[in-house]
Amino acid sequence: MIGIVDYEAGNLRSVETAMKHLGADFFISRNPEELLKADRMIFPGVGEAKSSMEVLERTGLDKAVREFADSGKPMLGICLGCQIFFEHSEERDTECLGIIPGRVKEFSADMGLKVPHMGWNQVRHEGRHPVFEGIKEESSFYFVHSFYPSAPKEFEIGSTEYGIGFTSAASKDNVVATQFHPEKSGEVGLKLITNFINWKI
């Protein structure tokens, strides 16, 4: 059973739709005790880092998510969920969960980039990870974000170019995180989610 974390950060509907399409066994909850009983966890989200961390801390979900990460059970963070797995975000100078080493930085308007980074972009595989099994190198996934993760190379499993190179997928032990939205990325995204569901650790 897959537990999907509801922490008032939006984007639950698209994840729910993808899970139903795949015929996955899942539930959506904001109850820490219930989520800890899941076999796998998906931590999605669209929104703002600081306000989301405040919700997590107020509800006790921060402790539950860290405990789940420590349990060794597979865990996937998506978009804002990915960013919150890191140590710190420049978005309102926010201390995050610290599950994956690294920081989240802001795209600079000085780069001449359109912000947010929105639309399809290629993901280069960095090493081999089970969630990318059967997915072609430099396949395109759907992005929408104004801040980007920067992880040490040993934790980076996917990278993308948008004015600069940034970490678009990271992993540490049983935890994987994608800055892009696999649930909005068509067949290739559904393949990644399927790989996560089947990931044996």
C-alpha cells in the first residue's frame, strides 16, 4: 500500500489520477500514524517551501516523513516534495527536512531565463538507478519551478540544463526525489512511477 502525503501543498489530483491509471493500491492522508503504516510513500507538492514546512511542523508530518525515510521503505518526493527533502531552500531562507544532502537555489533573472522554468526538458541519467530502468537517456519530463535542487554528485541520479545545469533527480538509500512531475510526463513519467512502485531495496 502506497501512502500519499497530503500537507496542503496541492497537486494531489494529478498524482491520484496517475495512481488510478496504473491500478496502484494507495491512500491519501495527512495522518502521521496512518502514513507510517504504508509500504511506500509519495510526497508530492506544488507551492512554497516555508509555508509547507510550517504545515509539516504544525501537524507532526515532518517527524513522520523523517521516520519513514529512516525506515528503509521506498519513498518518492515530487517537485516541491523533492525540494523539501533537501537541507535548505533559498525560498524565504527555509530549513527543510534534510533527508538528502544539498540545497535548493533560485533561478536568477540575471541569467536571461524565463522563470518559472515551465514545460518539457530532457533529463540526463547520472549513473544507473532503478527508477530510470527502461527509460531512454535524455527523455523529456514536465517541469514547473522557480527554484532548483543542487545535490552533491554522489546523490545526483538525473540532471537537466536550463541556463545552468541542475539536479533534476536525486537519491539517497531508499529515498528518491524528482524536480520534474512524472505524473504529468506521459508514458515516460508513468514508467518512472511504475519503476518506483516495483523498486526492491
